[in-house]
Amino acid sequence: MVRKADEGGLRLIRFLWCGNDGTVRAKASSRHGLEGRLLSGIGLTVGMQAMNGLDQLQPVDAMGPVGEVRLVPDLDTFRVLPYAPHLGAVLTDHVALDGEPAPVCQRSFLKRMEARLAERGLVLRAAFENEFSLATQEDGRYVPIDSGLCFSTIATTAAQDYADELAAALEAQEIALEQYYAELGHGQQEISTGHAPALRAADEQLLVRETIRGVAARHGLVASLAPKPWPDNAGNGAHVHFSLWAGERNRFHDGSAPDLLSADARSFIAGVLEHLPGLAAPSFNSYHRLVPQYWAGAFVCWGHDNREAPVRIASVFRGSEEASTNAELKACDASCNPYLAVGGLIAAGLDGLERGLEPPEPVEVDPATIDEDERERHGIVRLPETQEEALDALAADQLLLGALGPVLAESYLAVRRSEWTAYSEGDETFEQQGHFEKY
């Protein structure tokens, strides 16, 4: 890594992490002393994991002004950043001074969930589809770069120079770009990247977020992955496609099943549905997106190619049926910490596998069009309608709390509850300012 840094003429290497507030943060090492920091890490106050998205420190036990952890890099994640001159980046774990993973480390949480799957001989492979909005700043306002239509070539052309550099930047970082297109909202884009084992997928999600914003800055634009960047424009999701694998075999696939979905897949999905209220979208802004009939998945249900279901079973592609069998979690967005999102997904799905749960009947229509009494009879209930309700659901979910552990659970709930309080007391302008350029 040092050799690559020298070959690339790097002056700074960012040590990246994602906080409980879902924002990407970093401390950077210069080339001087880099070897030592790659081994022992960079010091960081323990208080950072009690910091919310407004940089307000929350009163969490042992997360105040006293104490340190180390940002210890995973050298396999090192990248030269093509959109930032003389700069590199590496993903980090939070490590306690005794060398053990810090209890508050979200990346270590995902590693624990991967290890639990590995005990069953399984790997979760995941891929993120990120929607984001491109804007200019005019007189203090964020203005979309186009007013084109969904998949419109006019809107695509408006962003073509940006898109070209974004594709090149992802390729330079060995992140597979699968698709790119203009989406429904004004200025809205969407990209999908290749699937990978859970930890790598979460790592790459941070790098993708950084790249989307970094390339935009080079073009004099602001890129926002906020769930609802404008009150009257389309929302941005970060859909997670997922499947279970044992070696080269996709355990979600059963060629003899009418819908090609295996018993393991059904049990895993049943676990996700059971715990979905506690897994629901993370930020205050998320709940302006997560509403019925906006294709975000506002009711607890699943369905085949149903884009109003929070868990969608994607149709397979002819000739690659096994490889393309997967489910999509639509209720997720990029204000999440991806390690918590994917780790929580595994914890919930594992519960379904271990208990042999069976999902309810799939919903093959827009659930909002079903009579309310019938929805209730079939357990098609609304997901939390506010961040507060979602946090209450998480606080009541003993399985998810146990998976997180007390330190991570307490700090996460404290950070996110403080954001609920702050934004509830503000107006739309305050909410937009607090989300547009932070995600």
C-alpha cells in the first residue's frame, strides 16, 4: 500500500468510517509516518460515535471527552481516489486500546453477522442501487440540473459529462458499475453496482457515496443522496439486493419451485419481514420518502416484482436463472450506515432461518389499494411513519438489540433520537440544510 501511495504521488490517505448518524467521516494520514499508522491506526475520541448528524454530542455512557479508540485500516480496501488529486482512502475498524474490536464499531458488527452466517456455510451477497440528485446552488437554493422525465435521454444528456467521469472513477477503484440512468425526479440519477460479499458490499457503498459527491464537486455541482432532497421532488433510495450463497450455489434458488424461490429464501425473507419495523429507514428525512404509492415500500409485505412492497422478489434473467435469483430491500436509503443496514438484514434473516419461519402470502398488487380491513386481516401493516416510531420499534426488538450489543444499540438510539428531536422542532429549510449535503 505504501508503494502504491508513492507511485500515485499521494500526499494524504483518508481513514474512512461511517458513524451512527450515517455520515461518512475521515481523518487523514500524510505520507510521513504512514507505515506506523497502517499498523496501529489513528487515534479518535470515543465521543465521535455519540455525535449526531448536527455534530451535537449525546450523553452516552463512556462516550464523552475521556477515552480513545484507534481507526485501524483494512489494507485490502485501499484505493487511490481518481476524483481528488494526490489523495487515497482506506476503510477502517474502530479498535479498542487493548487491540480488540471496539463494542461500538459498526463494521465489526457486520463481521460478526457474517461469521454467524459462515457457521451455516453461507455468505450473503449484496448490491446497492443508489438514487441521487444533482443540483447547482443559486442564491442559497439547490436547483436540479434538469427537469427531464424518467429515463429521458434529455435528462441523461444534461448529466453526460458528469456520468462519464463517475463511470471512469468507479472503474479506477475496481467498483463494477452495472447500470446508470436518469430517474423520475428532476436532477435524479440512479446507479447500480455489482454484488459482493456483505462486508465488501458495505465498504464499496461508502466509496460509491464518496465518489458520487467527489465527482460532482469537480463539476461545480452538489450531489445529494438524501432520502427526500426536495419536499416536492422524488425521493432517493439505496435499494439492497441480496441472496445467500454456499460456494458457487445460490441458496435462494430452487429450480423446482414455481417462482424459483427456495425454502431457505422464504425463511430468510420471513425473518426480514418480522423485524422490518426495527430495520426501517434511519433518518428523519427518510420518512418523507417512505410513504404509500411512491414505490418505496411503505407496508410490511413482499411480492414478485412489486415495487410497492418493501421486499421485492426480482424476476430472473433467462439463461442465468440461478445467478440472478435475489430479493430487494426497497425501504433502505443512503442516510443509513451500510454496515448496520446489511448487518441488521443478516440478523433478521438468520432469525427466520433458525426458526424455520414461513412468510405470509405475497402481495401482487399495490397494498395501498387493498381495503384497510383486509390489509389488517393479512398483517399488511404500515411501516413506521416517523423516525421516532422506527426507533421505538428497534428499541422493542430484542433480537436486533442483542445482535447489535448494548454499547452499539444505546449509542445508535441516542444519536438518532436526538436527530428526531432537533428536526421535529425545525422547519423544512432546516431539514433540507441538515440532509442535502450530509448524505
